Amino acid sequence: MAQEYDLVILGGGTGGYVAAIRAAQLGLKTAIVEKGKLGGTCLHKGCIPSKALLRSAEVYSTTKHSEEFGIVTGEVSLDFGKVQERKSKIIAQLHKGVQHLMSQGKIDVFEGLGRILGPSIFSPTAGTISVEMNNGEENEMLLPKNVIVATGSRPRTLSGLAIDGELVITSDEALELETLPNSIIIVGGGVIGIEWASMLSDFGVEVTVIEYADRIIPTEDKEVSKEMQRLMKKKGIKIVTNAKVLPESLIRDNGVTISAEVKAGVKEFKAEQLLVSVGRQANVEGIGLENTDIQVEKGYISTNEYYQTKESHIYAIGDVIGGLQLAHVASHEGIIAVEHIAGNVPSSLKYELVSRCIYSNPEVSSVGITEEQAKEKGHKVKVGKFSFRAIGKALVYGESDGFVKIVADKETNDILGVHMIGPHVTDMISEAGLAMVLDATPWEIGHTIHPHPTLSEAIGEAALAVDGKAIHS
């Protein structure tokens, strides 16, 4: 018998399950349809497993240099099996936590593939949802008043570079490696590519990054990109920019060989494996969008500021709508959508105030626009920059590379962007994010007392540096 719901959510990833929790809090009878595991990509194939591996890589690298701290350990070895075991334990613990939250909120979870069948006499607005159950049982039919599509994304591939899961892989397969290769080529020097390059290099793998743009992490501030490239090369990572990979040149024979067009002509690269890291594409296929009036443009679902599609009772959030494909963004989009479904008038999400993080070693974090973007928008800018080399806590940590950079408007004194590269900056960016939400000025950040010794002092000094008043420069 078909079951009726106020809201059915297709996809139980971070955006989906957070939306479900908020819906339950608002008294909506809610169900989630998830074909994989609750937690989605972030928990099982993205944020959490990759950061668990990055942490192990960081500990391994630090231990190899422990004598610098006066700690003599002898020969250090890597047990990659235990690294993967630790990662799996963390995922299992968090997965259990998400399951508990669903139970606590009395949210029904259907394990299977959900499809929108279109309007029916039972569900004339949002459409009936058919769930092809994973356990092979008869399809479940759900009758929702509203639907949220939160089906997420998957690694994008390059035409001609077929993923075989062994020699040519994506981040999905890389997370499940049983042994590490001696060498790897990473196609793509964006956020995910640089995280993998940093991690694998710290694990002792010989890494080559091939990037099409003129710099790695091209969406970040140019000075941050330049510093990251310097520090990656310092690790021994080979960085090749302005390079167009030639998929037709790929040879799979006891490893991989591939060529790329570079300034000097065509160059050949060899390694044991090749990791394709060229972004992610939305999961819009097979979920019944063709049975609706929902618009899909350039591979993403189109929505308004409340995440309504052309079908007013069907919403879409997260990676499936493009934009900032970040877990914390999907969560907030889900909350806004649910608030709107419940009849409230939520504030729209200001994407320029969303903090962005890269969990490489060193880390990168940013909020707002870059100096280049500010100038393109017509702002007259003033910039404050402060190096971690002058910060006592950074020296104590043994991680003094990098800096904090604040971009402000000369005329209004508004902060336009904050950009950091260095130790633990992903844990520090929220101060800058709050400052921008509150429309703070560099003067206000500079006159906030940052405790000593902390890494956060760099933010205060960079803020003072905007007006040439840094104390320790």
C-alpha cells in the first residue's frame, strides 16, 4: 500500500539528511530514499574518508621528521592496511550516528533507488515516488506533498580516459586502495587533485600533477596558488601547468603512459597509476526528471533562491544544482528549502559568505572574493598580508610556511575576501566568515584581542596590515 508523506527526499547525503532532520523538527512527516548508505558521498566517498587518510599521511610525515622536535623514534614504517582500517572505523561510527538521528527524528528511510513518476490522483502536485528496493522486494510507492532532490554528484571523467579501477582511477577507487603505488599521475590540480597530491606525497608516493590552467587551485587567490605550488614542489611533487592531456595517447601496460601538450610541445609522462580529478558531475539521470517540467541546464537542476524547481512542490539542493559543491553548503540549502516548504520565509543563502577549504598539507581556506576578482568588479583595494613565519605558535608547531591575506575596499573599508594558506587554517577561517557576515572592518578584526601564542594572531596582524599597522612585520 502506498505511504503518504509531507516530504520525501531523494538522497541521504549531508544535504538530504540535514534537510530531513529540520523537516522533522518542523513537524513534517518525512522519508528519505537512499540507494547507497546514509551520509552519502561526504561520509563514505569524500570529506570524511579523504580527511582520515590525510591525517594519517600528516602523522606519518611528521613522525619521519620527529628528530626535529627532539623525539628519536628509529625507523618509521607505514602500515597502509591499518590506515584504511582506521578510516573505516571513523566512517562506521559516523554512519551509526546518522542512523540514530533518523531514528530519533522518526524519519523513515527507504534503501533503494527512487524515481519521480509524475502526478497521480493520490499525489497530484509533487508526483508519486517509486522506490526500487535494494533487497529485491516489491517496489515501494510513496505519495509526497513535497519532494527534495538531493542526489549529489560523482567524479567527472575525461572522454577517452576510461576508468578501469586499477590503472586509471578516480577518487572513489583511490579511497579503497589496498596498497599504495610507487608513482602516480594526477590529472587535475584543483581542490581534490591537490589534496590527493599532498596526501600521497606524504605517504611516500612519487606524484606528478598535470593541470590545464596556468596555475594549480585556479579558483583561489593567485598568491595562494603560487605559494601552494612552491610548497608542493618543496615536497617533491612535480607540477605541470598549461598542459592539455591527450587521452588518445594513453597506454596501459604494466603502468600508464600518457602525453600532454605543453608550451614546449608534447611531453610524455609515466607512472604506475593515473588518477583523474577533473571535478564532479550531478546525478540527474534515472530519477524521473523526464516525468516533470524540471529544467536541467549544463547538467544541473535549475532552482530559485528557495531551491524550488519549475515544479513548485519539487525542490533540489546540493551538488545536483551545481554552484559551490560543498557539504556545508548542501546542508544550508536543505534547511532553507525545508523552511520554505513549511511556509516560512527564510533568508536566501549568500554564497559569497561561504567559507571554502582545502585540506592539503599545508591547508588553504578562503571566504569572499580574491584580489583579482575585486579589481575586476571595479573595487579599489587595499591588502594586508602577514606571514606565519612571524607567529610564535607556528614556529612551535614546526609549520611556519604560508600567510593570511585580507582584501578590503579602500573607499568603504569593507572586507571583500580573506585568504589563508598554512597550518590549521581550515579551523581558523570561521572568524573571517563571521566578520564578513557581520560586515566587520579590518580595524575591528585588528582590535579583537587574539590570544598569544595562537595561530589566529596571524589574522589580527593581517587585519592591521591592511592599513599598514601590523605590529610584528
